[in-house]
Amino acid sequence: MLSTHPAQLQNSGHQYLPLTDTSVKNLSPNQELLPLTAKVNSSDCLEIGGCDVTKLVEEFGSPLYILDEVTLRTACRQYREALARYYPGESLVLYASKAWSCLAVCAIAASEGLGIDVVSGGELYTALKSGVDADKIYFHGNNKSTAELEQGIESGCTIVVDNWLELRNLAELAQAAQPTRIAIRLTPGIECHTHEYIRTGHLDSKFGFDPNSLDEVFAFISQKPNLNCISLHAHIGSQIFESQPHKDLAGVLVDYLTKASHYDLSISELNVGGGLGIRYTESDDPPSIDTWVQGVCEAMVSACKRQQLPLPKLLCEPGRSLIGPTCVTAYTLGSRKVVPQIRTYVAVDGGMSDNPRPITYQSLYRVVVANRMSAPLTETLTIAGKHCESGDVLIKEATLPKTEPGDIFVIMSTGAYNYSMASNYNRLPRPAAVLVREGEAHLILQRETYQDVIRQDRLPKFLTP
Ligand SMILES: *Cc1c(COP(=O)(O)O)cnc(C)c1O
């Protein structure tokens, strides 16, 4: 909550630091701008996971994604422990890996007891390679190819069926000797935009079955011995700051579970999806992980009581709120351009290729200068990327100390939908990522080279010089 972390709001010095002298355990990572281990060291430099960020850039170059292990594990545990505290039935947290899919992140989530949600053959492949058990993998997607469905069946994961084409394909592909576990995704009639939500009977969404078709779906599946439907699923949006939509969703899912109980199916799980928001700027005020989980659990328990159903296994699938606050991106400052009376630009050595969210969604971010943490903030500048695109601006109005080329700019809360949406636009090699823990940095994504950039290029013979 804003009021409980005044240190984040001071407009100078340690303006965005969490209160590291309070126990890390009591902070909900999704309410913090910086990772939980962030500190300023005696050289006035930002330290994360015990590593001086300016030294990390010296060693690994920039741009550099810096992922704090403590913050990620804390977020995983808070979800898991809150479910154990507030839900008397079984539960499972799935990490929505599309937010950042790579071997190390999947492996950490799995080591915290989480399952993994994947939305493509590539994410499934990544999760399996990281050592995650297939029975804890859920395979989403609104247009899985036949090859992806076969890959899912082969792996033994649960396939979240999105539509009739997929359901019929699966009924063809699945083996009767080893029935394929499936979940049914439905459009719940609850839609969230960041600050508001609407409930309607019918929704314009490309995802999931129309609830009006569920009788037909359940009847179809009950005739297919090669399909074992275990779960109902819905996902209502992302970066949500209220608890009410997910509480309503719990009730809606329980209603559909009641409907399913009239068919010969063995649905034992309800999955409320992901969507809890995080803090990108001081004005973002999401509920804590604990508060959000408590709301969902209480709504689920009371809806089941009302419908006189036994408690299902409760699943949720956070992406952004697990990984977003765990990471910052470090850049090196380069050129400066003053446009008199209008604005001053400073440019960094990355941009829309490593963080496409500002240009795609007009997303807001905050910055600190890692080598001048307590310098007074004296200027408002525009932080531009280095791409050939006027819209390639990371922060339109950044409050900064006096800076010079070579300074290390750190943009916060970049764990979610940054690396996973990164591109090679302008043929920039994608950045490296390091996992920091207890003063050591471990490379988890190698920086791409120019060789990598042209790896898939082919030159037809007649063009060869
Ligand atoms: C994107 C997505 C999530 C995760 O959403 P966040 O807002 O990142 O928590 C969970 N489930 C499904 C099906 C998704 O598509």
C-alpha cells in the first residue's frame, strides 16, 4: 500500500527503495518498484541481490536484465502460503510462463512447488527442458496446431481446450489406452480493463467456449473415453487492481461446475487464471498477493457452500505478479539532444527491442541512476531508445539527477513481458540476463552475438558474391 512504504515516495535519494530493514517476508513484491533486496551501497550505487549493478554492467555489458532470486522465490511462496492459509481444499499455483519463459525461471518456479502454464509448443518445450513435471503443466492457446496438440498429448501435460475445432481434433488424436487430461476454457462474461471491469452475458473475446455451449461441450466429452476432463478455466485480464472481478469469477466457475455435475465427467479443479497487477509507478496500488488470494479463496468457499458442492482443487495462474517485480533492466546512457522549449532527450543503448511495452501499450515505467543513487533529482527528461522509430521512448517524463554519458540507467519492474516480447529490431542482439543471489551473478540468458542475428539467414547461390 502506498501509505505503508513512504520510503518509495521520497522525491530524492532512495526514492524507490523498499524498506529493506523490515523483513522481506512482509513485503508483497507486486507492491514494490524495486526488487526486495535492493540497497544503496557505500559507493552510492544500486545493489540488487548483493551485486553492485554498475559492476554487473562492467562484467556482462548492457542492456542487461537483472533478476533477483529472493524476490521471485518470495512471490512464489506468498501465493502458495496464502492458498494454504485461506483455502481448506487442495490448491496449485501455476506460473504463466509467457510473462518470461526461459529455463532458469521455469526451474525456479518449479523448485518452489509451482506448476507451469504454457501457451505454445515452444513454451511447452522450454518448461519440459527445465525439468518441470508434465502433470503440473497446463497447455493453453486458442489455435494450437495439430503438431502442438500431439506434442501436448505425448508429453502428458493437461491441455486447456479453447474451442470446438480443438476439442474435435483432440478426440481424434487422443489414445483410449491413455486418456488425455483436458481442461475447458470458457468465456466467463467478466472482462477487465486495468481500472474497471464489466460483466456481460456474452463477450467479444477470441478465447474460450461460449458458456451457452457448455451443455453441448460436456455432453460431447462424456461420450469420449479418450478424453479425461479434470478442470474448468477462465482468465479475465491482466494488470488488475481490484479483487472483486476474481471473486465474481470464482462464483461463475462454481455455477458452471454445478452444470458439469449433471454429466458423467470427473471435473475436480477450478482455475481462476492470472491477472493480479503490479506497481510500475507510485500511483499503481494493487492489492497484495495475500489479500488477492484471500478474496478468491473466500469467494470460492462460499460459492461452493451455496451450491452444496465439495471444494474443488483451486488453481491460479499468475504471470506478471510473480515475475514482473523481480527484474530491472540496466542501460548505459549515451547521447543527449536538447529541443529548446520542448524537451530534452537522453538515449540509452536499448529500447523497444528489449522492452516493447511502452511503444505497444503506452506503459509507464520508473528509472533510477544506479551510479548516483542519492544525487538530487533536478531534471525532467525523455529517455529514448536507440531504434529507428520516433516512438521508441522508454519513459516520456523521467525525473533524474544531473547525468552524463556512461551513467547506468535502471528501469524497474521489467520482469514481465519484456524479454518474452523482445525482438531483434534493427538487428540488435537480444540482451543477456543474470540471476543475482547472495552477491553472485549467474548468467541465465547469454547475450546474442551478430552471428546469432544472422543464424537463420540463407543466401541463395545466385546472390553469393
Ligand atoms: C496471460 C495469461 C495469464 C497470466 O496473466 P498475468 O496478467 O500475467 O498474471 C494467465 N492465464 C492465461 C490463460 C493467460 O493467457
